[in-house]
Amino acid sequence: MNYAPQILNYLGSSSTVSEVFLAPNVSPMERKEGKLIRFMPVVLTSEDIRDTLVALKSHASGSLGPLGKEGSFSFGIHKSGRFRVVYMTQRSSYVISIIKTPFEIPTIEELCQDPSHVIKEINRIVGDLSGRCVVITCKDHIKASMFAYSLLQHVSINFSKVIYILEEPLNYLLKHGNSLVIQREIGTDVESLQEGLGDAMLIKPNILYIGYTECFDEREIGEIIRILESGALAFINMPYISQQKLIYDLKDLMPFTEKIIMLEEEKGVIKVSFREIQLPEWETR
């Protein structure tokens, strides 16, 4: 049975970010404040999940091909929000994660613990840095993406830049402000991250944002360095497991990395730390 209408209606009824999971032989679950909560009185079968996944995918333009073993896509529904769907197989059955974000990107004032300090630091980074890389990292990738878009929204409103975004899938739709925004979804607008990075050189953006990425291959690193050498400022969203792991993942971008923006959630708001990276510090690790 297709449960997509009920699930989308449930997620759309909330004005906040929401995350649900669908897995065989269990009820649909919402992850809320670190706990899993059943929100529908039904136990899903493998067929239910497949039917629901097919229905969800029908909402995404350009995503009507075969499902495959794993994948992701996103779409928006008027007055409900934007939905990001990630799926994978588990013993020939699908497991699905659905994250709903509101259309409106939260402001830095709404999101952060010390917004005046955060805005001052962002203005300094955007105003002073070129040809450098700034990493945004958090243990919660949803919070990291939300903060990244709040940052980009601030830049779009207050600076005159060309902003080039690559993400799989897109979490928010960023509006033009004083800046021009080019937003491309990997797998829909462009086949791969490497291709999207290569295309960036055709327009030479002032700011590059790469959405949540765990690691880069050698060719992607080469393209990122080429963009940085053209004078762009790059923001990269990477997961935080430990400082040592983060440094290892960034070793190829070490000479270009200026700052790490560390995010922690405290009492419902985000605490933001701006950490300087000095080359000798990297070389001793």
C-alpha cells in the first residue's frame, strides 16, 4: 500500500525540520529530540515501502527512472516544505529516510546562540578571504546544512557575489538577493560532483558551497583547488567524528583551509565556534 499521502501530510503539518524513517516490519518512526516515536498505527511491509517510495519519487522532476539499490532525491510541496528522501536496500527491501525542511531558511538571529558575533565573523570571512576554504562541521548533518544555508542567505542579502551551490540532494532553495545564486542538484541538474565542479569554472563564482560530503576523490580535490586558485571562497559541509578524522579528510586541502566553523547544539540553539587553522598545526598532526 502507498502511504506517501499520509506521511507527507504528517510532515507538512509541522513548521519545523522533521525526520522520519520507514523500514520493513515496523511502524513509521519520527526521530524527535534523540528518540524514535511511532506516528502511524500500521506495521509496514516491504511492498508498502516500495509502493510509498515510488509515489514519493513521482514528486521529483527528472527522477522517474528505475529506483536501483540506493539513491536520493528531493522535491517541494506548496505550503508544506521541501522533502529530502534517501533510500537504500536491506536484504532486498528498502529503508527510507525522509527529512522535511520548511521553505523559509531560518535567519542567523533565529538559529544561533550569539548571532551578532556570528554575523561579524561571517562578514569578515566573506569580505577578507578569497582563494580559501572554510569547513562547516557538526555531528548533526541536518543542523550543519541549516546553518550553512542561513550563512548563504545572509551573504546573498548583504553582499554582491555569484554563489554556486552543489548538493545531493538540495535541502533548501536559496533566493537571489544582492547576490546571484546558481543552485545545482547532483544527480538531477548535473551527473556528478566532479562534473558540477568542472562547470563552475565556466562562470568563476565568488563563493562555492559544497553540501554534506564525507570525502572527496583525487579528481574532485583537483577541481576544488582549481576553483580556489581562481579566487573563489569555498564553504564545504563535512561530518564531524573527531578532530583527527576531520584533519585526515582535509589533508589534500590543507594549504587552502583557513577556518573550521564548529557547530554544537545547546538548549535548542546552535553554538558556533570559528577556529583558525595554521599550517604548522596541521603539519605536526
